[in-house]
Amino acid sequence: MASYQDIEDGRELTSRPIGIFDSGIGGLTVVREIMRLLPGESLVYFGDTARVPYGTKSDRAVREFAWEDSLFLLGHGVKLIVVACNTASAVALSELDRYLKVPVIGVIKPGARAAAAVSNNGHIGVIGTSATVDSRAYETEIERLNPELKVYSTSCPLFVPLVEEGWTEGEISELVVRKYLDPLVAEGIDTLILGCTHYPLIKPLLSRILGPDIALVDSAEETAREVAVLLENKQMMNSTQQCEKRFFVSDLPRRFEDLGQRFLGQPLGNVFIAEPWKGLRPSRTQELP
């Protein structure tokens, strides 16, 4: 396994970037929250758009992809890796954390921890992709935190295409949301975990439909908070005045740029193609500096 010492490049630890990877574009909601909380930090993002979604792949394949993604980020000298993919967090996080020489944070534990803390009646709902729900990763973590809590999960396969098409409001989106969430509301939940990094983009719609009595736990927000706490506790905050954001994908950089602006709330700038299993090459439309 590659170690942190293998990638020494003379930079101080504090000035190194935070590395984030996801199976595609959804992890940009995590990037957005990290940028909001830690505007002075440099970031390197990798979206594996050539192999998305990870949720339909075997556990063995997901672990292999997660290692390739992580080693690519290590090659950019990152000081911390955020696994901004629920499937990879469920399947590969423990192995990455065990062997990598930099801290590794996933999206499941922060969300589960926040939900367990905020719920008053002990009834917690989880929405996510079919793969995330089938993994029972959120249930397992919540039960570990407090066996008395009851967890009700449902997959919402139409939410991702609605978000990517920009249908975050309107009659059709509202009907779909009600169809998925009505059974959870009937169970008496007072807390709902958004267990997919696409879902923060429909949070206003979810909040309006569910009302003020049901708290929404945004895993992207909670993950960013955990990153901030870890960097502060380990004295790894960027101490320089310079920071940069770099974005890499394994396919379709133009589509990533177009959708990414909606996810991030601002232009991404240059997006480069990277294939961790083959090495780095310039995209057809952008030249590497």
C-alpha cells in the first residue's frame, strides 16, 4: 500500500489539499459545504464518472475503485481523504482507514451521529439509493450508537434523475417526494437522514413537504463539520494565504462542468480527465497547467 511518506513533495502538511472522491457528481455537495466552512483550504476532487454508479457494482469492485481513487488523491499530496460516496463509505471505508496513512472520513457516520443526537422520539428515517438502503449501513451505525432508536429506510431511485434534470420543484417532483416519504411519515419519524449526496439540492422541497416537526439531517453538512473538527484538532488547518480547487473526472468533463455549477453554486473552472487505473492525461478541451 502507498503510504503518506511516499508522496512527500516539500509542502508543509497544513498547506496540502483536502482530497474528496465520489462515484460521480453528487459529492460536490460535500465540496460545497467544505468550501463554506473552510474557505481557506485547497481541494482536489475526483468524480469517477466513467464507472458511476458504484451502487450497482460488487463489493469487491467498489473496494478496488475506492483504492484507485484514494491513491490518485494521494498522488496529489492530500492531507485528508473524504469518501463522499455512500456506497464506498459503506463498503470500503474501514479498509481505507486501516491502511492509508492520512485520515479518512466517510459520509455515513457523521449523518448517523447527527440524527441520533437530534431525534426526540427515537424514530429516524433514512432515504438513499437502493444500494445504500440495501447495505443497511445507516441502520448499523445508528444501532451501534443507540440500540433503542428505531430506523425506517426507503430507497428513492427517482430523486437522482430529478436533481440532475434540475427538477427540484414543481408538481411532478412534489408527487414523487410524497410517494416516497408518506410511508416514513406514517411511521412517526421526527428526523430524516438525506443519505445521498444529491439530495441536498431538493432539501427546500423536502422541508416544505415534511414541515417543521421533522428535522432534516444533511450528510454533506455533517461530513464537512467533521472535516473541520478533525483539521482543527490535529492542527492541520491551512496556514497559508493561498488555496486552489482542482476537479478531475474519469469521463464527460463538459457534462460535469454544466451540472457541477448547479451542485456547487458557482463555476468549477477547469475540469480535467483522470483515469486512476491508467494515469493522468489532459482532456480534449482543457490543457493541464
